[in-house]
Amino acid sequence: MKQLQGQLDTFKSNLENFARNHRKDIQKDPVFRMHFQKMCGNIGVDPLASSKGVWGELLGVGDFYYELGIQIIDVCLSTRALNGGLMELSEVKRRVDRMRGLRDTTTTSTSFTSNNSNSNSHINKLANKWATMTNKDNSGMEVTEDDVLRSIKTLAPLGSGFQVFQIGDRKMVSSVPRELNRDQSIVLGLVQKTNGHVNINVVSERLGWESGRAKTALDTLLNDSLMWIDQQAEPHEYWVPGFFEPEDDDIYASSAATSTS
Amino acid sequence: MAQTTSNAAQGLGQATTLASGFQFPSLHNFPPFYTLQPTASTWKNQSDLWGTIIMRYYRHHRLYQLDLDDSATNDQLFSNQRINRRLNSETIQAIVEEMVKKGDAEWDATSRKRRAIIYWRKPEDWAAMISSWVFESGLNNSILTYYEIAHGENSEDQEFFNIHPAVLQKTMDVLVKRGVAATFQGANFEEMGVKFFNAGV
């Protein structure tokens, strides 16, 4: 047992040396960071627990996730007016990247590319805002979905209400404390495959549900502001705005600003 | 009924730009945006978003008055041919009602909520703009008519050129209330006069 403890201590100090030597890589290279995280996790060290601890001081990783956490909150809150506080993980990551001044490297199936100057200026503004707030240039600090997930976990003790749901084959970030019942999750999973919208008939047919059950699921999603209804379609179409992600999001920011003022 | 397919396939994420240069947000292509949302919190957000679009549209085109019965004008703003969706006038009225609550619009009292002024600038802002123009142009020593402010040679390059009479009157009310200016009756609206006090600014 003593021997084991000794080995563990040696390993820890080696890990510290390793971290010191590869600090730059850990901060810059998301894949490297993920492997390092796993390595730490294996011996029960959590470098993210705080920016004050040995690891935080050594690496500055605590700050990294703290800062990322604030960016995630910003992204989720500024789009809540439209999506009811439910957003795909990949979309959260994409917007965080833009906020950090990174160009799109991945495009998800539900995102659109556009080159309008409004959105660009908005992004630049955000990027500048972060550069000013954090007093450093974040460009090149790429984040992964894994980083976003970790960061959301670190937000949890703050009572943020942030949660991650597995819906269908995608992870969704919820910024509103809520519970999704089974039927709601199933319907949201279905909507991923039907271009962001469904009607009662589609739900009934695809899931083999009676129309009453389909209607209840849709209506509760509507009530929870996760869906919007289009009554000019027959039968009425239910849309998940979280799957209709516009590029030009400055309008949401400005309307959020007017509603809080 | 209109069949909606993938919005990605239709490029609906991309905003529509009008010949005037006005660019709609891509939300303008979101079909449920044209149905008054039955969920209260969603409706609150929806009406805020519409309000923002209306204000931007009116500012861009220098429009002042929204008339629910002027469907020719409203069509461009409140309908979308690409997705075959249209806001009905009850919903537009409800949106304006929300804007009125926020001070972004005001119903014409005689119109039974059919016409409203859209305040993409507040009367207070117009007041500041007009009074600094008056003093900078040295027009503060004489009585100006409303016509000279709204349509005169001196104001041609000003943002308030062709300002709507109702907005101009509101603006003058602000100036009078602040004791910055006094107004004088004229034979008609355009011949109304205003005199700025030198100590006013």
C-alpha cells in the first residue's frame, strides 16, 4: 500500500512536470487538452476544480474553463428569446468559437453560412468585448465540445440550471432549469430528423402514437416555449427554433437588451 | 396548403434584402413567426422581435406611421412570399400594442387603434436634434414655422427633414414643456411657429 502511494506520488509529480512543460500545448491544443484531462482523471486529479490550486496556477486551466463558462452563458442567454433556452451542443460551440474570434471550422447540418456584414460586425464586437474583458487575445484558443461539456459541469455548483440532455443522437444544452419527460424527448429527437418541424400526423405515424398522445407532447413543448406553432400550415406545424439557427443573431441581442432596460 | 421542406435546403437561414437595401433578419423566414404564439413567454419574445424589426424597417425607410388598413405598404414588412406566410392585422395590432406599452409606438387617438406612430426616435431625441440645429444655424433669433423645420431649405440635409406632423408636434411639446421654446398658433399646422429661447440649450 505504501509502495502504491509512493508510485502515485511519483506519477503526480511527473504529471506536474509534464503539465509545466506542455502548458502551451494544453492551452492551445484541444485534443492534447482532452487527453491530459483524461490522464488527470485517472489518478483523481481535477485541474479544473479551481483556478487557485496547484494545477490552476500551473496551467491556468481553471481560468480557461471559467472564461469559457461565461461565454457559454452569454451565448445561451442571448438566444433564449428564440429557442426557449434549448440549444444543440454543436451550435453552442460554434457560437462560442465565433465569440472567441475563430472562424467557423465546422458547419452543422442545421447551421447556415451567410456573409452579411451585420452579423460579422456583431461577432467582431463580441470578440472585442471578450478581448477587453479577459485582457488577452483568445484567438487560436480553439475549444472542443468536450471543453464545453466540462465547462457546463463546472457551472453546475453555481446553481446555474445549465444541463445537457441527450436527445436523439445529439446533445442539447438547456439554460433553463427544466425536466423533459420521455415523450417530449422522443418528439425532440424526431424533429432532428424532420428538418426542425413536425405536425400531429407525422408524430403519430413515425412514432406509432395515438393522436392524443402526440398532441399532448406537442402542446407541452409549446407550453415550455421549446416549440413555436405555425397555424398557417394545415395541419399545424410545430417548430423547434433551436433547429432553425439564424446567422444574424444581433437582433436577439438587441431585443434582449431592450427588454431588460 | 404550403408545404415547408428543409429550411436549409431553401436557404431560409439567409436573410432577405430588399431593393431599398433593407435587410430582414433570417427570422423573417421562420414560418411560425407569422402566427401569434399562444404561449405567453414566447409571445413576449415574438412581439419584442417584431417590434425590433418594425423599428429598423421604419428607421431605414424614414417612415413614421403604421396604418393597419394600408395593406399595400404593410405587405412588404409583414408578409413573406418565399414561405407564403403573412401576419394578419389582429396580430400586427397586438404587436403595436406591445410597442405602445414600451413607449416605442403611440396610437393615433382618433384611429381606434388602426394607426400608430412608430418612435424609432423618441420625441426627446428629435427635440435635442432640432434645437441643436436651430442654434447651430443661428435660427434662434426669429420665429420658425413648422414648415421650415420639416420641409425648409435649411433642414434638407437633416434627419428630421419630412418629419411626420404628429411627431413634430410631440417634439415641440417636449421643447415647450422644458421651457426651451414657445409655440405660436398659425392658420394651419405648417404655419404654426416656434421661437427658441437663447438660454435654452
